[in-house]
Amino acid sequence: MARQGIEVTRVGDRWRVTRPWPPQLRPFVHSYAGYWEAAASPYRVRLVPTGRAVVVISLGEPFARIRRLGDAGPDSQVTGSLVAGLEDGYRVCDHPGGQEAIRLELTPLGAFRLFAVPMSELTNRVVELGDVLGPEFGVLVERLEATGDWGARFDLLDVALSARLERGPLPAPEVSHAWRLLSRAGGAIPVGRIAAEVGWSQGHLVRRFTEQIGLTPKASARVLRFHRAVRLLTREGLNPTEVTAACGFYDQAHLNREFRALSGTTPGQMAAARVAEGALAL
């Protein structure tokens, strides 16, 4: 269904609504969609690393719990509108049902500009939206909740995002180039080669890259390789042997270990699962 550029589609038990985002957002945003549940029933999903930061603006029921397995600390108490930095592991999220939200996936450097904090402060963390974007975004969430028209919602959010990105900090050109090299190679490029190409020492690259991306170059490469492997398995239908060769894993045992470490599952289980926007239904 389409109306004034609005596209509404059903994905599993959810309705997903999208509209092309404006040109000034395109370098920074990977995906931008609203959604609501077709049936308000409790669910659990596992969020796996994607190499992107996430903003969730909750317009309905909040999450009941968000937890990163293996952490010694308490479960995250952030359950409503939230910001999540880059991850090198997976989280399990429980929801009571009745969710309605807008979800953005940002490139790491887009997140650096939008959040205006060192991305290393958000690595493997989920925090309240207002703690990063300030009280004005709390007011924005209230305005988004007050209108049920998705076109109006996107208009409000486009203006707020564009204004904040316009005044956000600029990443170092060397870090931007290093991220492009890693992304285009799917993580299959040595850190020393990246440092040589951008003209920095390896140590300086690691420090500046980690500050502005959130993960070290090595950890970013690992996540990007995993994310490419997931795409090849789930969208392009390659088998684990083909994925092992295409992504540069040593052997299939290495592929299996990486999937266990980063997603808590196996390549076969991942291929059979329903994966949407980095989430596996449990």
C-alpha cells in the first residue's frame, strides 16, 4: 500500500511503514522505518551485531527487558525510547506485546555526528534516548506519539534529525576512509594495510577509529565479516561451505565459532531463522 510516498508492508507479525528519507539524511542513515504489531502478543528476539548504531523511538508499549548475555552487570533498565551503540556480541530483548515504534539504523559515522559524543562511550551499551539526544528529543517523542499520521511523524523526525546532523561534529577524514575500506572489503582487510593507506600509525588509527566508530578496527572487521556471512546465508542462499570461502574464514569450524560468539547460534540455525533488521525471532 502506498500513499504520498508512504509504503506499508506486512513483515511476519508486524506492519512496517517507510518513506524515502530526504537527501541530507542519506549519507548517515542505513534504514528508517516505523512499525506496529499486527497482533499484540509477547515476544522475544535476539539482536546480533550489524556494524550499525540504532535509535528506537517507542510510541507504544516499551520493552520489558533488554539484556546482553554473559555480562556480569545488571540487565539494562532502558526499555522505552533508546540509543544503542555498536556491539560485538548479542542481546536478548523481551517485549510484552503492543509495540509501536520508529527504528533507525545509522552508519557509525552518522551516529557520531548525530549523537555528538565519542562512540566509544556507547559501545555495547543501550541508553535512554534523552541521555544522548537531550530533552528536546523527549518533547519530539511526545509530539510523535500525539499524531497517528505516519507522514506527519516522518516530517517531524526528518526536521529534527537534519538539524542535529547539520551541527554535529565532523569525523576525521582518515577515519571515514578507514571505515569505507573496511566496509567495502566486508572486514577482510588487514588493519596495517588500512593504517598505511590513511597515512597514520597503527596505534593512532586504533585510538581515533575507536573513538569515532565505537569498536576497534579489528573488532569492526570481525563484525562486518559476520554480518556479510549472515547476509549470504539468509538472503543469497549460500551454504556454510560457500560462505566460509567467500568471507575469508579459515575453515568451517572457524565460521561456526564466530557465529557462536557473535550470535549464540550456528550458521545452519541462522539460515533457517527469520532475520529482520539484525533481529532473530526466538
